[in-house]
Amino acid sequence: MRNKLFVIPAVGIIGIIVAFLLSGGLTANTVFYLFPDEAVAQRANFENGRVFRLGGQVLPDSVESGAETTFSIGDGGTIIPVVTDRTPPQLFDDDVPVLLEGYWEGDRFRATQIIIRHDEQYTPPEESNASS
């Protein structure tokens, strides 16, 4: 009888510890990103070279390609100039929502990775009717 009184609380405590560790592990794997207004407001927390993720919309007529690709992203108010030496993804274009990974380099954001943001809906392109 005494053993049961000891085992039940011990199992409960172990269960609580395991649940706590698992929830901490899930939180550690969550990826957060900042919008342009947040990135500018929190700039002091991200000194030059500290990597973070930045999300926004590619502004129209801002994309220029050369040795490096430059463009600007915004969130309806704040605009951040971006530069990258990476080849942008195939769907990259004006007005496309993007998620960038990189760091502040002076007054601009140096993107080391560009990801196109999209919803979970996929619509295949319409096939042309070749038999006409």
C-alpha cells in the first residue's frame, strides 16, 4: 500500500516534466519572422550580421537584376531595401509576398534566402486545347 502512495505521485511528476520538455521542444522549432515595421522598430535587437527572418510584399517596379538582385519590400507603411546575391525563386515578381532570411547590412537587408509565401490552395495552370 505504501508503494502505491509513492508511485502514483512520482508518475504524475514525471508526466508533468515530460510534458514540459515536449512543449519547450516544440516552441524551440517554431520559426518566427518580422514584418518591415517590426524589423525597423526592433533594429537595435538585430545588430549588423545577426540573422533573422523578414516577411513582406515585393514593391512594384523595385526589382533590379545585375550581379546582385535589389528590390524593396513593404507592409503598407514601412519600406526596406533588400539586396541578395542569390537567384530569386521562379515565382518571384512584383507584388509577391516573400519571406526572407538574412541580416541588416547598413540601411538595407541582405537576404541569404528568399522564400515565396503562398496559401495552401494550389490551382494548376489551365491547359491549352491543342486539338483545335
